[in-house]
Amino acid sequence: MKYNIYFVEDDENVNQLIEATLISGGFNAFGFLDPELFLEVIKDSRPDLIVLDLMLPKISGFDILKILKETPAYCDIPVIILSALSSENDIVKGLDMGANDYITKPFGLKEFISRINANITKNKKAPTQVEAKHIKLIIYLKMG
């Protein structure tokens, strides 16, 4: 199964690098240069993970992160911040606001893919209690 990764990066060269890296890593990659367009698209299409720059035009990545984490439909989507902001305060702020990971630019491509894989794996959900009971019932019926 190919996972869908959305990324918001306003620098066209970095945007293309992220896209090529994600595709070579086996993901479906959807890049957004405009953060407002990203916020419109996510209303109708849910990714498996979001990579988010912080220094964006019109709306900051911190503001987007806040919207994502405060909106029930998106709050459980893992978010990796990918930013040139590398101070401890920025990293702590991003993580405290709900980012699952924080990568500073410049970044290693192999590490980038590894962190995406790790965050997707962490986010795979175990069946809920209702789903687990349903699965147990199906197993019981098949065995009985």
C-alpha cells in the first residue's frame, strides 16, 4: 500500500526535492507551494502524513499546525515539521504544539524517509474495542 504524503513547502526547488525523495521512497507525494491551497484541499482529501515548513507566505506553519491539531478531522494525522528554523525554542514550540517530529534544513534524504516511515508506523492504529470485538466474533463464528 502506498501512503499519501502531503507537504507544504513554498520554495520551488525544495518542493521538487521533497517530491522526488518521497516518490523514490515509495510514497504518493502531493506538494503545495501555497498554504491556503493546502488548507482547502485537506478539507476533501485526507493524507496519511503531512510534512510542514514553518516559514510560509500568507500563513505560518505554526498557524497551520494549530489548525490541524484543533480540528477533529485532522488532529490525528502525523505532522513532521521540516524547517530552517533550528533553534531549540522553535523545535520545542513545534513539538509542544503537536508535531510528531521536527527535521531541520538542510536535511539528509535517507533520514527524511526513515523518519516518515517511523511516524507512519507509529500512527497505524490498532483496532478499536468495537472493531476488536467484531473481529473476535468473526473468528469465533468461523471456528464454531
